[in-house]
Amino acid sequence: MNEALKELLDLLDLEQIELDIFRGRSPEERIQRVFGGQVAAQALVAAGRTAPPDRAVHSLHAYFIRPGDPSVPIVYNVERVRDGRSFTTRRVVAIQHGKAIFTMSASFHIFEEGLEHQASAMPEVPDPETLPTFQDRMHELVGDRPEYRDWLSRPRPVDARYATPLTWEAHRNPELRSAKTNVWFRYDADLPDDPLLHVVLAAYASDFTLVDTVLLAHGMAWGASDLQGASLDHAMWFHRPFRADDWLLYAQQSPWAGGARGLARGEMFTASGDLVVSVVQEAMIRVTKS
């Protein structure tokens, strides 16, 4: 297990400071705001710790309200909205400097037998082991430029392998523009069997590449184009158990962009083709220069 993954697991081990009140921290990095996937993952941990152990999270709906300050802890207040016979509902508010920066509603469900079908088929893509890592792809694009050397050399908790063009590649070659992105990812370590942990790690990873699909359609890229962006809301549905330390294919598409906002949808499949997670996110995307 690399140091980045160890650090992430430590960040997800929230400190309980009172009944239904938890405290989380951010990595010690020189960044302007907290990564949205981290806040969503920590909020889901807080909600899960107050839910009955026989119920698995099946959905979350979240809003990003203010940028998170990585220099101070985040306090997560959990409201026990309802504990029914088969469903449990929790509402989480993340607070910094006395103000809400993020809210989430999460629902948990006991296992029940029922109707089953899967209309979505996993896209046909190369096996992840045959694809280069994200770092190797980016290194080919930016070379050994000093401003990217440290960023590309640092360990990452998630191993991501793109089966489609990167935004930087489409920025340089308009023929590569597309409103679809397919990315294999996994956490490259043997993780505990805790089902909530695997769901939380999928929530963390879901925010890395989804908005990039909006940019890919326009040949723009963070760091290469004059852009200002922020996640607005995020929703996930967890359909069946999975492991985040096995390869998952994250098939993403952007059906619409306009009014300084962009919408993106994603589906996560196991290597055997089972649909396990559905995701939708809207983001603010402003072009700051013409």
C-alpha cells in the first residue's frame, strides 16, 4: 500500500467528538480548496457510522455550497432523519468557520430480493493492465517541465488508466474531442472487507474525472485553458456490492453544457460487466478569457 492510500484511509477515519458529530481533516498540501471527493467521502463515513449495521448505503445526494479550507478541520453534523423498518435516512452538514460548506442526504437499505435487470452494457475497452497509467500519459504530454514534475511524481491513492483521450490530448488535437470518457480505476492494495469503505472509496474516486468529460467535448483542460470551475451537486446510486481494490470501469458522458454549467453522467462496471454504481454531477465551468 503506497503512502497516498495510507493517508487517504487515515483521512476517512473520522474523529467522533460528540454523538452524531465528527471531525475530519485534509491532506497537508498547498492547495486552495478541499477536493470535493474528499468531503463527500468523509460525509458518507459520518452518515454510515450512525446507520444500523445491517443496512448498506444505496444512494446519496449532495450539494457543494462553499469552497473548503484545507488548513482547518471540517466538522460533520449528522441528523438522524428516519429509521424505518427497511430504510434509514441521514442528513449531513459539513461546517467550517461556522458556515455550511457541503450538505448530503444519504439513504441506507436492508438487503431484499426483487426484480432485476441491467439495461446498460459495459463499453468495449482494452483491459486495464494493457493501458499506461495516467502519470505516464501526462508525462508524454508535458515532459520534464518543472511546474509538473512534483505533481506527476507524487504517489496517488487511485490507479487510473484511461481508455479514451485525456483532456490535454484533446486540447492539442481537436480530432480527439468527445463527450465520452472511459477510465479504469482501482485502489492498488488489499483493503478490508468493510462494504461501507468500498462505497466511500468509490465516492472519493467519482469526483476525479467526471467534469473532465464536459471539457473533453470542447478541447479544453484544467491547467491548459483559462477556466474557473467548481462542483455544484453530486448524486450517486449504489446498485450492488463491489470492491474498490478490483478494477472498475468508469464510463462517463456529458449530455449537456450551457449557461456556465456542465452536466456529466457516469456508470461504474466491474470487470465482468456488472453495473454497480450510477453517478450524476453538475459543475460550474466558466471560461475566463476568450
